[in-house]
Amino acid sequence: MTKKELDGIDPYLNITLDNGLVVKKYLKTDLIVQWDLPVTCDEMYYESNRQKDVSKNISLHHDKVVTIMQEYYHQNVYIKEDHNSTYIMPYSCLPPKSSKITQTVVMIISLVCMVLTISVYLYLKDLRNLLGKCFICYLVSLFMAYLFLVLDLWDLSNDFCVSAGYMGYFFAMSTFFWLSVISLHLWNAISGNSFLTNCFLTTNEFLTYNTYAWGMPITLTFVTFIANEFVKNEEWNPRVGYKMDCWVYTYDWSAVIYFYGPMLFLIAFNMIMFILTAFQITMVKRIIKNFAIKQDREHKICMDKQK
């Protein structure tokens, strides 16, 4: 649209909001004037909710892609089924399918590598120690979490979308809890902390680890299920399976409570364990070095006496 055409338009537009209130918007600052389709793309999609307030800041969610207000455009949509009405709806281009294929290829390669690693650990008896068993459980959880992501990516879990969302959430949480088990076990083994073993770990450490690493994700999944069914406030609801997204809804603050919050806590715990383990390894190396120097001095003294 040329500047001359733009100047000839009435700069004020009356818009009816959802609550029936009519507001006046200044065309040149509050809205963006469009001429025909604003972008060229093979396919476009629009938000199914019929929006009367074109100035409202909403987000489009399609195929795991979020489009904010600055990235979509409003178009008139004629709906014959609704008394031949015309609505203003936000539009945006569909994301390129090549990105989905790339993600799938990468995840399938990861899945194959996980299966091979698990097979090696199961085949070699020397690797089936306590740490090896924990690592196998970690890989199984990671494999299942990736598998549900692939199914969700290609809409293969739509027939059991909510169930797939809970199962994917459970295995994703299990992955992080098994990582915390591995980091805790490494620190405990290197530091030789008998207090932790005597107070919290039974004689069957692997059973204790399983109770923790599977039990906590089950608890979190149950809490998420209860919240999904009974919490009315949308901002506090995990919205599993929302808009056929077979996962916990991760585009709002509710994800901090049910998904990112527990993950952040476990990541912080793993980092602390890593720092403590690295510090312990450094101390052990220093002790060994000092002991070796001491032994070398004593050996030299004995050699001098013999002379």
C-alpha cells in the first residue's frame, strides 16, 4: 500500500471486543495495515478461536511452534456455517517440514545408539555392577522419553494423547532422577561417605535407588494428573494433551511448577554433586602425590644410609 493510499484511509477504526465494548483504535499505531496476504508461503494456518479484539496479544500454537503477536497476521475469514459471518483471525505460515524430518533423524539415531549401549551393558557381565545397572535404567528412561517425543512429533500418539503425555512426562522425569542417582553414587563411592550409606541406603542399594528414581516420578505424575483434572485456573493447570499436544503444556508458567521446576532442582543437585566429586578427586590426587613424594624421600634416605 502506497503512502498516498494510506493517507486517504480514515485513521480511526471502531472494534467490538469480546465483552461487547466498542473501542476506537488508531490505525497507524495500534494496527498494521495489510494489503492481500502479507507473506508468501506454501501453507498457512489460523487460530480456531474467533477473535474480535485484533489488538489482543495472543500466541499461536501449531505443531510445537509458538508464534507471537509480532510474527502473525490478521485476515478476514468467511464462515458459512455460522450464519455467513466474517471473523478476524490470526494467520501465520506453517513451519517447514524439513525441520521435523531433521529432528526425527537425529532422535532415531539417538534411539539406536541407546539400544546398542544398553545391549553392551547387558551382554558384558563386568559392566553389570551397581553403577552399570543405574546407567541402564537411565538409558531406558531416556529411550522411552525420546520415543514418545518422536510419536508426538508425527502425531502418532493422538489416539492416546493424554496417556502418552503422562507416560512421556514420567519417563522424562525418571531420566533426571536416575542422573541424580548416578551422581550421588559416584560422589558416595569416591568420598567413602559411610554416614550416607548407614543412614539412607540399605544393604540393597540398587533397590533403594529404584524406589527413589521410579517412585518420585510416579509421585510427580500423580500430582500432575490431579492438577490436570481438578485445578480450574488455567495458569496453574498442566494441560496435558492440550490442543493435541501430547505432552505437558510448556508454553505457560504452569510448566515451571510441573516440568521445568523439578528439572531445575535436579540439575542443580547434579551440579553440586559434580563439584563435590571433582573436589574429592582433586584431594585424593593430592594425597597420592604427597604420599608418593614421602615414599621417594624415605627411599632416598635408606639408600644414603646403606652407602
